Amino acid sequence: MTQIAKPAAILSIAGSDSGGGAGIQRDVATARAIGCLPTTVITAITAQNLSEVRDIQRVDLKLIESQFRAVVEGFDIRAVKIGMAGHSSAVVRIAELLREYELPNIVVDPVLVATSGGVLGDIETAEAIKEYLIPLATTIAPNQDEAEVLCGLSKGEIGCGVEGDSVWSAFRDMGAQSLLLKGGHAENWQGAEIIIDTLYTENSTTEIRGRRLNLPQHATHGTGCTLSTALACYLAVGNNIEESARCAVAFVHQQLLKG
Ligand code: PLP
């Protein structure tokens, strides 16, 4: 039998956003724009638009697993982005599969709340992300709200009593190798002209500064998905985490400018 070479690809494990602006739809568009081949494992289907999440249907674990095996066995997966897992049991199964296939360059975007405020992951899902996914991740890219939930902090505490270094230290205790803490949602930056995303690794802290664009909230829907997928793509082609984080932040900025 002729062996077909496995095409190099990235894998997005995420939910479907019926509005098209975030989730799987955004991840596929991002990977293609960067020039990587996207493959997908859909974990949940959401019914939503820019103002609300109306319904969520989880994909059963068996189908999550068969999507995963089909993709990993048919493609040369160079990086993985995990977005909305949707349920703690899905997080556990995804972690088992990631370990079984020893996939490289794992980017975790701990999706818990939609930009519109809809809940996309409950507290058990957050706990499972901490226990099972963070220790496997090359990097984790939470926004401020998600970082606060994962670190057991109250809303608004980061930057207002709790500094980034302590957040990194909490993630390191969870087993994280690196952390890209996004500054875009930070309350205390409202009105400021720059956004600072900070990459923490074992050996360095790198601030990535960008000009804040004054966009309505709905225009930023999906930026977390774009950033984490872009990070996976840049890691997939051999960049280190610092280079990948800089390129991913620049890519998001470019996309926001395009509108
Ligand atoms: N994944 C899905 C399926 C979503 O619907 C959303 C937001 O609605 C997200 C992820 C997170 O989006 P964002 O990139 O705006 O954080």
C-alpha cells in the first residue's frame, strides 16, 4: 500500500461559535491567514451572536476522542491550541489523549466566559484545566478574568493589589512552563493608551507593548482565540516562545486594524 505523507498541521480543540467570530471558526481563519494547515476537534456547539450565548450542546466524549485520533493519526501535528473544552470530563479526556500521543507545543486558552458574558466553562472545568491541562502546556494564555478564576482571586484583583509576578508564581505552582498574561481586559488599563501583555517564563519576563485601539467590545470578540491559535502556529514552525508571543500579539493587532 502506498504510504501518504502526513501533512504538517496545527490542531485546534475548541467550541463552535455560530456567530463565526470566535472558537473553531476563528481558529481555522487564523491558522490559514498565517499559512498553517488547521485541523480541528470540536468539543461543543454554541448558539450565540455578539450579544448573547443562547444555547450550548456538548459533544460526547466518544466523538471528541474519535475526532482527535483521526486527526492525530492522519496529520503531523506540530502544535495544539486548546480553547473551550466545555466540560471537566472533556478536559480530562483531552489531557489523556495529549499525553498518549505526546503532542508538542501545547497552548492553553482557558476559555471560561464569552466576551458577551455567557458562561462557557464552569468552576469544575476551571479546576480540571488547572489539574490536567496546565501541567502539559507549553504556555497558557488567560485574560485577566480567567487568570483570576484560575488563581482563586476576586474580580479586579490583578493589577490592583496582586501583581503579575504573583500570578506567574501561582501558575508555576500549578505546573505551568510559561504564561502569557493578557492586558487587554484589565480594568485598570481602561483609558490607558497602551496594552501590556506579559510573557513569564522560567528565566525571563517580557513585556509586549501595543497601542490600545478604542474598539467597541463586540469588535474584540474572538481576539483570545486569534492570539492562542497564532501562538500555536508560530510555535509550530519552530519559533521559541518569546518570538511566538511577539508575533502572535502583532498578528492580533493587525487583524483588529483590518476590522
Ligand atoms: N470559544 C468559543 C466557542 C466562544 O464562543 C468564545 C466566545 O464567545 C470563545 C472561545 C472566547 O472568545 P474570546 O476570544 O473573545 O475570548
